[in-house]
Amino acid sequence: MIPRMNPPPITLYGIPNCDTVKKARAWLDTQGTAYQFHDFKKQGVPADRLADWTREAGWETLVNRKGTTWRKLEPAVQAGVHDAATAQALMLAQPSVIKRPVVEWAGRVTVGFDPVLWASLTAAGT
């Protein structure tokens, strides 16, 4: 009988060429923390997970209004993002507008790279 392999309890979502995602992945690697990487460009944004992230982190946190993708949007499109539903529709259509990385820890979601917070989460096994 072959033992069943469990996936890592941490999933990092993002775009591989994003500098913040690169830093986050390097940090996890340096810590020896196992994680699964989900590439928005190749695998898309999982709609069911996006709904969960929106509930937990808030759409205002997930939409990166400082990024290039947001700044390139027409003003009418930007103005049309005013609640969770409109934000989710935009994030599904334009994954690059999502602040990165989004990380699912066991029972928790974080947005962005925060090594101090991440150290406490990995130490707690969360």
C-alpha cells in the first residue's frame, strides 16, 4: 500500500514574475516551509477561492489600486468597482489587479508579503 501524500497546508497564489511573489517564495524556501504555488496566469483565479478570500480579507484589500493594471483601467471601469461582486468580477477578468501574493494558511488567508506575520504563522503551524 502506498501512503497517501497530503498537499502542503500552505498555498501561495500569484504571478511568478511579480517581485513580491518572488520575495515571498524565497522567504518560504529559506524557512524550509512547504507550500504549493498556484499561478494565476497559467491556472487562472479559482472563483470559489476568490469568494472565500473576499469574505475573509475584504475586496478592498484584494484589489491592488496602486498597481499598473489598475492604473491602466478606464476611469469608468475603476468607478464600477464599488462592492464585493463588482470587485470579484474584475479580479476574475483581470487577475493582475489582485494584490499579491494571496496565501492560504491552514484556516487563514493573508494578502501581501509580511515576513513578521508569516513567521508567526509558520511557527504556530497555522
